[in-house]
Amino acid sequence: MSLYEKLGGADAISAVVDNFYDRVLADPTINEFFKHTDMEKQRRHQAAFISFALGGPHQYSGKSMEKAHEGMNLQEEHFNAVAKHLGDALADFNVPASDIDAVITHVATLKDSILHK
């Protein structure tokens, strides 16, 4: 069973993404990056990306990580804050720690692309 299925599919992923962005937008260390972002579109886009990354049925057709984060000057502290908020959002939905670790481990594989290193 994929992590997508274990987490509960599209509706569960969307709920986690909403929780995640509520946390991100409340965090002054990273909320500035979303000041001019259409958050409804961003939430849909992120839900599609996470669904794909966790083995969901849909293919991801968005920008590469490099293109999506180009020119943002993201640093390690920003990446770590986002990863923490994702883990905390998953925990709010009673996702087992081992599955949260698997999600964060997967996200960590994208770190160099996001930070352009």
C-alpha cells in the first residue's frame, strides 16, 4: 500500500495541506514567501504534488523544484521550518510517526533542488 493510500487518499491529503499552510502562514520566518501567492491555487498545487510524491494515482505536471523556487533565496532554516510544519500537520491527523518519517525523508530528497545547491 502506498503512503498516499495509507494516509487516506485525496481528501486526507487536502486536509493535511490545509493544516500545513495554516501553520506556514502563521510562521513569520517563512510566511513572507507567500505574501503575493494565490493560496487557493497553491493549496491545490501542493495537494497534487504531495499526492504524486506519496504514490497517488495522478501524475505531477507542475514546475520542477528548481523552477518553482527560483530566485527565492531559500535557506536551510526555511526548508527546515516547512518540513517541521508538514510533519506537525501530519501528526495532527494521527499519522503514525514511522509514516511521517517516511514523508519527511522523501521531502528531504528534494532539498538540494529547492535550495539550489
